[in-house]
Amino acid sequence: MERSQLTGALIMAGAVFQMIFFLWATARRSYVALALPVMAALAAISALAFWIGWTMFTAESELGEEELEEEEAIP
């Protein structure tokens, strides 16, 4: 796994974790009037972060096959 793919996976995990944490915290108290607009904004930001992470995770390598072979040959 390349560095950009690892970064993408970490961004996706962070987006999911912070949304789950927010939903859990919201369920503990009755702050619905405040929580609904904040939840909508947070959901949009989380979705954007997840999409960026997914794009980074699924991106193909910029190196060609020859460069990959040369990189693997170097000790």
C-alpha cells in the first residue's frame, strides 16, 4: 500500500469515527435544536472527507511498471 493510499484510508477512518462519535454524543443529551444544523454541516464535511479519502485510496500509482521494478530492485 502506497503512502497516498494509506493517507486516504486514514482520512476515511477519521471521517467515519468523528461522525459516529458525534451521533453518540448527540444521543446522550437532548440538544436537538442545536444539533440538527450542526449535524447536517458535519455530515456534509464528513462525506466530503470520506470522498477525498476514497479517491486517494483507490488512485492508481503514478509510477510506471518500469519504475516500480527499478524501485523494487534497489535494496
